[in-house]
Amino acid sequence: MSRIRGMRGYLASSIAVTCAAALAFPLALSTDAAAKPPAAKSPTTERAATDGQPSERSARARPATARTSVKGAKGAKGATAAGMVAAAAAAGAAPGRRATTGPVTAPSATDRSIPGSTQSLPLKPLGPLAPPTPVTPPPTSGDRILPPASVLDSASASASAQGLPRRDVRHFSLVGVVWDNPDTELHGRVQVRTRAAGSAKWSAWQDVDTHNHEHAADPDTAERTSGRVRGSTAPLWVGASDGVEVRVQAEADGRAGVDGRAVSGDPLPRGLHVELIDPGVDPAAEPPPQGSGQETPRVNVLTPESAASSAVNADLAPLGATEIPALSRKQTQADLLATRGESADPGSATDTPGATGTAGSTGTGNTADAVDPADTSGAAAVPGAKPYVGARPRIVTRRGWGADETLRERNFAYTKTVKSAFVHHSASGNNYRCAQAPSVIRSIYRYHVKSSGWRDIGYNFLIDKCGNIYEGRAGGVAKAVMGAHTLGFNTNSMGIAVLGSFGATNPPAVAVTAIAKLTAWKLGLFGANPKGKTYLKSGGGNLYRKGKNVRLNVISGHRDGFATECPGGRLYAKLGSARAASARHQGR
């Protein structure tokens, strides 16, 4: 009987997702023309070379087809339905879009109603570099402490120096550097200084974290081998700017050449470009105030892409919602039991709480893998037992932070389950206000997709300094969505990034609390114990060979799976308390 109820729940969920997405499309069709801003007023140039024309790298950056298939267990079916509806609607959606039954090409920048742009400017060889503005203490805001400037900025290393002289550019707020080969690491120092928009004020030189290749899709996956992926630094949030200067210096290896000068180590990667990201102005995307109970009014348009992205959360919030509301722990438990086809009546379950690996209306529909005896994560289904699951926290949706859904690939990618959560910091700096967090996320999203060549933003969730939680990669917040956050360990895991840099700065307590609440809920849907250990199979990296089963904390830091300083020493030190709090939220 419970199986029948579960099937009914699945059918209802799939039908609801499909119908909800389908009903949204007439709205999109009727408002598409009205939603488009005049071409002259929309900063929609996708990528520009120094002469203002689209660069050759633009074509390689654009994810033209959905190359990653929708895969996974039972829970992926709802998303598949939504994706199929979206693709079908896109075939005859808006005027000017060519109908097709094959892979759908992403609309050009001029088709988009959400503003934002990327300027991609090539770096050129520089002459001898003058010593940078002294910084005391040495910069530590990124993942790693940088070598002394005297080592990096030797005039003898000028042959390995590239940059961009000070120049005026269009408006931007986030900056990063990319290069052609994603398997090549930039060994050296990247520095930028920017001019505040509408002023003559230039910033001091700021260091950009160069160690970013460990945030990526696993080797040999479709996303990694698409041919679009490039090497990249971490992005740096600089705020509204209209001027930039860049310099990149190869790291010296300490040896002396025949002339007695220091010898550079590895040469700089080929194809260096600076990426200047404008997140656009989308006031309707700002999250509603905490506890207001009100959603921020939005433009009355829902495109096929945004409908599909929203439909996979249709069991949690109305189609087009800007947030998924919080639930109490009792409500969350009752909802989870109902999706298992079981009654929330205490008389129908055992008194001892147990773990569950299934969910339906919560959007997972996946069953956890068989558990090794040494695996203490608790990811085993116990029919009839009350689940260990934390209260569902409030989550700002992709629509809530203003995602341009035409940027990402159309299909969603899933893994089997969620056994672990990897915690990251974005390494984008701490110089943002919480009200700017949606703009920061839109910038990172655009940088990941258009500049780095990924299929979507890499993280499954993001958390700002005020403790607000945001939906990351599309596919459904309660589903096992495959991310690109921890090279080698993206399968059966999720990635959470706290916006900021926490190598030398303590993370806000509310952000650590948000990690605990989010993991208590999401890991609880899949029966994982936040204080436990679990096994993940390595996809390949610099710590573990491909295929090795690695025992990890259920809540791990990025550095546990890859040799990196991420999520920064100060945030990493807080993970123990986050594990304990997460377990308490689950009722353990």
C-alpha cells in the first residue's frame, strides 16, 4: 500500500511539475516583447575584445548545446519532465526563436531581458614591473599566503609578466583572469586595481587568488571534457567600477641565472584574458527581508528556461517563487514521512528516530547506496522510523537572486544520492553588503559559465555574511544535483560556498549557523549523519588517485578532498561546531 501511495505521490509530482511549467509559457510568450529593454539601453555585449568587437573566445565560451544528459535515480524523473517541457516550449516559444527538436542553442545576448555583460580583454607582455604598493601585513585574503613581492616582482622576471595598462572600460563589478588550458595552473601573482565608477578614485593593488582549478567538474565527465572549459583564477568582487589595470607575474623558483638574476619558474599560461563581469541591475532579485512573509514584486515574465528551473522546486514553493519558505522541524518530518507513503501519526512509527534515504515531494526520490559497516553517516533507509532531519531553512531561489537561465545548459545533471557536504569559501573578498549578495552571485554565475566554460554555477548552495541561503546550480534544492565544486568528489556530494574570503578573517557566526541548518535539512533528506563519516570514490585529484574509496567527514572542508587552503583556515576551524549543531538540528 505504501508503494502505491508513493507511486501516486510521484505521478502527482511529475504531473504538477509538467503542468506548472507548461502553464507558465503563455505568460512568457505574451510578455516577452514587453520585457525586453531597448537595445540601446541594455548592456548586453557578451564578451568584447579591446576593439569592442566580440572576441574569438566568445564562441568557445558559450554553452551552445545541452551536452550533459539528465541522469540519476528515480528523483530525476520530475526534473526530466520539466526539462522536456521547457525544451518543447522553447521550440515554438517567442518570436524570432527557431523551432527545433534537437539540441537548443542558447539565445544570443540581445535576446535576453536580464541585463549583465562580460568584457574579455587580452593581456599583453609588460616591461619591467615596478614594485607594488607595500602591503602590511602580507595579503592573506585569498586561499593562500602569497610569496613576498620582492620575489615575484623582480625586473629580471619581466619576460614572464603580462598585464593590461590602466584603461577606461564599461561598467563592471567582478574581475577574474582566465587562460586556454584548464589543466595548466598559474604559478605566480595576479594583481588588479580598479577605479570606482563615476569617479577618479583608484583602489590600491589587490591580489586575486590564483588557486582555483580545484573548483571544477570531475575529470572525464561531460562537463569537464566539453571543450569549453578554461583555466581561471578565483573571481574578485571589486564593486561598481569603470576603470581597470592588471598585472600577472610568473613566480620565481629561487634559482639564479647566468646573469645572477632570479629565474622564473613555470611560464605563464597561454591565452591570458581579464574578465570584467557586470551583474546588471535587477532590484526585483534582492531577497525579501527576513521574516517579512512577503515576496519581492518581480517583472511579470517567466521564460521557458526560468519555468523549468522553478518547476523542479514546485513541491516546495509556487512556480516562479523568489524564495522557498522555512518549515518547522515537525512540518519537515511530517512532509518527509508523507513522501515515503507513511503516516506522521506517532502510533504508526517506532519511537526511535531512524534515517531515511528517500524523498518524494521534497524532490529527491533517491535511495542511498549500500552502507559500508565502517560508514557512520547513517545513510540507510529504516522503513517506519521517524527520520532524523532538520527544519527546512528559508532558501532564496535562482529566480530570487535574478539568474539569467539562458546562460546555463538546458538539461539538469544528477548523481545518485547526497552522502557528504563540502564547505567552501568563494575567495571573492569580503567587501560586499548583504543587499549586494544577489549581484555577487549573478557575477560568479556568469564568470563560471561564460568565462570558465562550466555548464552552470559550480556550487549547489551559497551563503552570504548575513546567513541568507541561496539556491545554486539548477535542478532542485532537495534533489541530488551534480555540482562542480570539489574536483574529484562531485559525485554523491553537495557543495556549499560562503561568500567571502576566510583565510585571515573569521566567518560571521550567522553564516556558520546557516551551514548547520542547511546541512541538517539536506543531509537529513538522504539519511546522512552530520557528525558521521562516509565513503566517497575519488574521481581523481592531487590527494587521492582516481577510483580510491576515501573515508571523509559527512561535513568536510574542500581541503579534505584536495590539497588547497579552501575554505580558508578560519572557516575550516568552525566546521567542528557546524557538525555538532547540524546533528542537534536533526534531533541526534
